[in-house]
Amino acid sequence: MRRTPLSLTVLAAAACLALAGCSGSSSSSKASASETPVPAATAPVDCSTLTIDSDSESLPTIGGDAGAQPTVTWKKGAQAPKNLTVKTLTQGTGAEIDAAGAVKAHYTGWQWDGAEPFDTSFKTGAPVAFPLENVIQGWKCGLAGHHVGDRVVMSIPPELAYGNKAAQDAQAAQAGGARKRQNNPAGTLVFVVEIVDGASSKISGSSATATMEGEEAVSQRGMTVSGELGQPATISIGADAAQPTQSEIIVLARGSGPAITESSTIMMNVAGNFWDGSRPSNTWEQQTAETISMAQAQQTLPGLIGIPEGSRIVVLLPPTQATGQQQGTPASAYVMDVEKVL
């Protein structure tokens, strides 16, 4: 289970900009090759409590080369494994991924014994980047511990995917002449996943080679950022500092890595606080970086687009007003290191 969000209500307008960790994700998210492929549906689990097998005689045979649409050949009469089963087809040598990290991957998914895939990234030709905490538990726990470059086949039992209820819904829909919803597959699922890129939540220090440029702008706003580039940072808000009236982003140091795009998933280390000092948080101290999906955050923080990997930025957020049962929140300020852009 993730830690309590620093300012969930402040960041709700930014579609849960996980500055200190949004736990879980919306089950209403659509599964497509342009968004998170398999949005979470079942309750979060502690991966360390699961039995995860590395092979099973009942797994289907996977054909096709890496980088191309895979094929599946089912073994006649084979029963789906009871446990989450993750078999490595190709061993990679890149960075290790943890359950709170993020990956960029090609994938294809089938229902057990299904003839056609219910979803595949190969229909767009581009791998998809996403945080593992935003997807079904079988993906999160199954890919944790694997490396960039790995190609795996996963058999995911219903309780770590969408359960079996979707099968009943699909049968009812088909009986009524409706089209089966392809983003809500039921029962045991099988995925072939190729991890093209990724990062662990323990990532830190990518700002060490950035070029300083925004110190004066931060100082003029009455704030102080401490910490050498590549090292943990903190931000202090002066007593006379004027609260922001709109979202602002100040580039304190500009990196030289890939730039953030509208479809990027970003790993960031973050330190910040409400303007009144009531909610301090620092991911460097917690040793777990945060993940931001620009598909969610771009409307509220479009200024992130174009900022390169390796940058250190200051983000200012204005106060929010109460809506419905939510409470309004004070203005807030954060210093962020853009550790990885996927």
C-alpha cells in the first residue's frame, strides 16, 4: 500500500498528480494502446505475499520475434495455472523494475484459450509507458523484479486481473446482441510483455549534469531551494512570499535528456509543502520516487511538456476551492527532479 498523498485534494485538479503518491487508480480508465493498457480493477495486494511461479507446463507456446505481434498456441485441455506465473522468454540486461516503478512496453493480451487478443500495443506500432501502480495487480507484481529488455509471458489469475464477473457481463451482453467490451476481459489472462524501457521507484540523481538557469526567478518569488544537483532537495517558502494565483513551473536547472511529451510517463523525486507549512513531504527521504502520467496531468500542468529528463523544476499550485464533499486546500510549492521520461 502506498503512503498517504501529500495533497490529494490540491492535485485532484491535476488528475491526481501523485506528488506524494496517489494510491490505486480508477477502474473506469479505458484500456487502449494510447493509454494505460490494463487499468487496475481489483484491490491492491502486497506482492510479497503472493506465490509467483516462473513456469508452468500449461502455459501456451508463444511464437513471433521480439518487436512484432506475438502468436499464441494453446495446449489442448490445459488448465490455467492457479498462481500468477511469469516465464522469461528473453533475458534483458537493463534497469530492474520494482512494483512502484514505471515501464514502457509492448504487450499483447488474450483471455485463457482465446483465439484472438483482446488488446495489443502493436496495433499502433508504439510501446506504451505507464506506472505499474496504475495497472492490474498481476502486471504490477508479475513485472516487479524484471529488467528492461526482458520479454515475458504472464498467466494472471482472475483475482489479480478483473475477476470472473466480466465473463457473466459479456455473456449477457452477447445474448442481448451487444458487443463485448474489450477493455474488460474476464477470467485468467495471458500477456506477452516486452519491457522496452523503465525505471525503479528508487531512481535518484539524474539532475547532476543539468545546467542552472532559474535560481534568480525562484529567489524573486521568496523561496529557497537547497541541495546540490543530483542530491536530495528541499524547498522553503518565505514568510512574505506571495501565493500563486495560477499553476506555475520554473525551470531551476535544465537537463539534456528526452523531453516530456503529452503521452510521457515521468519518474520524479519531489519535496514540497502547503503554503502554510502544514503538510511537508519529501520522496528522497521516503526513498520512493513518484510517477506522473502526462495523459492525466497535461491539462492542468501543460508547462511540464518540453522539459527534458534530468531537469530540476519548481512547481507552484494555487489554492483550490471546496467542491462537493471535498475541502479546499492552501497553495503549495514543490521542487522536483525529473529522473526519467518514458
